[in-house]
Amino acid sequence: MVAYNKFVELSQSLDAEKRGIAAHMAALAYIDHCGPADENAALYASLIGFLDDDSVKVRAALAYGLLHAASAPRPIIMALLHDEPIIARAVAQYSPVLVDADLVGIIKIADENMLEVIADRENISFRLAISLLNSNNISIILKVLARENVELNADILHEIAQEYGDDAKIRGALFSQSNLSGTSRLLLIEKVSLALSGARIVKGSISAHRLKRLLLDAQFCALTSIGEGEAATGSSQYANDMVENDQVNARLMLHSLVNGHVLFFAQCLSLVVKIPQEKIFTLLNIGSRAALNALFAKSGLGEELRNLLARLIFYAREADLADDLSARHFVVTALINELIIEHDGDIPSSIEEAFAYLNEQNIMLARGAARGVMNAFAIEVGQDREMLASDVEPALALPAA
């Protein structure tokens, strides 16, 4: 505690250090004041006086004393908000006196440092978050996306994905958002695929043809996986977007079935043929081949492709295609063999694309199913069995090499 005459002496000192002490003391005394009204008025007037001090140190000491107080005088806080950057940033970050309208106005003219401290406030409202996002600053957008106490809706997240999805850090931050829609996730995955295809380290490691095939398969895996997840929640918006954008094709339907994404398959089919999803499920579970053919005919598929899908569904009823990689490999292999035998090796042009897809999948599934099999077998038989190999001298090079 200090006598008021001593306080006046400090506040009128030529030494900025002493005036700063007086300013801080006055701020704390005002915040904690519970005495007479005239004393409160005198303290308030004193605070106003320190706003005109030539020394930044003095005004900073005043701000420091008022910084975290909800009862700090609003005119003084507003004056400090427009003071030197070092003072203004501290006030913008910590003062509970400021309302959204104060900060939104600052954001419109703020530099990156000011935007960062506003984004670091203990609590920011939805309105303030939107203003920060509209700053078009990547680091600020990342700060807002990282806030757990700010919930952004799917539409806003989709706008960010469209505008800034080419940035890897933004993609990572968006993928962690629980409100990110399936459509937005697919958009980001497409951007990831594009970034990978253009990366020198990737292009230098994988041939262009194989890279294109791998990325295409990865996109379809992502597309149907996202669709299955969305369908499991009861949402049909993702599937509806696929249908409206003409993305539901033979490859998509085959990929959904081969990978056991039946919920998404049924949802897309229901939207295409305009039949309730419950009826679609019934047909997929117990429908005859004729019934399935009639269903696929409504979607405009040709006869050969209808028969292929019907066969695949019959296989899917007996196998766990969602989780069993070996079962998937078996089913795809069986389908390929059936098609070759049925058409005597002359695959109709109407299903050439589907046949090519099955072959691509077969290679990938074979690789996945084969991983670790020989190691496990060798461990199981130990040294009791030897590999029988021909005594023919091995060729040193491929004939075409």
C-alpha cells in the first residue's frame, strides 16, 4: 500500500520507470476497488491520464494491470487496443472486455502478428472464427482448425477444402475435423493423389503407367470406403452427390462389391433406380438371379455387366469380402475364370473395362494375400521338407532383355 500523495509523486516523476510503477498500481487499485465513489472516480481519472504518457513502458504497465480483468474500463481497453503493436496485441489476446465486434473490426486491418494473437484467445466465437478464416492466411486458418472449442460446420470446411486443399498442412488439419463431410474427404484425397503424382520422389520410383494405376485404385478405395462410412451413419448426402455428379459407374459398383462396401453400393443403386433402400437390401440378400438382373436393368446396365454383378453378389453372400483379403482374391479369380470359359476367351467389348478392372484387382489382391505366406509355411515345416527344384541351368537374363 502507498499513500496517495506518494502515488501522485510517482505518477509525476520524470523517470518513466517510476511512472510505470504508478500506472500499474493504479490499475490494480481500480480493479480491486470497493471504497467510496470519489476514490473510484479519482482512480479512473488517473488511468485515463496514463493513456497520454509519452512512454510506451508506462502505457504497457497500465495495460498489464488491466489485461485479464473483466471489470477494466472499456474506454481505456479500447484506447490500449489501438496503441503500439506490443500493447495492442496483448490486449487483443487476453482482455475479456473486448466483444466480437471490436475484434472483427481489428481483423479487417490487422497484420499477421495481430491475427495470430486473436486466434490464440482463450475463447473465440463462431463469428470470430469465420472472420479469421476470411483473412486468407494459411497459418491463421491452421490455428482456427486446431481449436477444439470452435466447431465449424461441414459447409465451411468444404469451402476451406476447395480453396486451400492444395496445401498439405491444411489437408491434414481438415482430415482431423469430425464435421468434415464425405464429399470433402474425397475432394482432399483427390488433391493428395494429384500431389503424389507430381512429386519427383514418387515419379522417380514408380513407372508412370503403374503409378497411374495405383493412384486410381487408391482413389476408388477411398471413394467407396468413405461412402460405406457415410452410409453406416445413415447419411445419404455423399451417395447423392456421387449420383448427381455422374460418378456412379460400372467400376465404382464393382469396386464397392469386391471390397464388401455393400451399404454404399445399395445406397447408390437405390438413388439411381429410385427404389427404397430396404427393398434393395432384400434383393441383394435373397433375390434370384432374374430379380437381380431386373434390378440392374433399371439402372441402364447391359446384359453382360448385369450378369457379372449378379454373379459377384452370389459370391458375396458366401464370403466376407469386407475383411477377408483371401476371400476377395478367391472371388475375383473365380469371376475372371468364369468369364474366360463362358466366352471362350473372347470377352465382349461391353465388359472389357470391367474385365480389365477385375484383372487389376486380382494382381493387387494376390500380392496382398501372398504376403507372409511362405515365411509362415517355412516356419511351420521347419527343416523336415525341402523344395523340389529342377536341375535345369537358370537363364542369366530374360529373353527380351
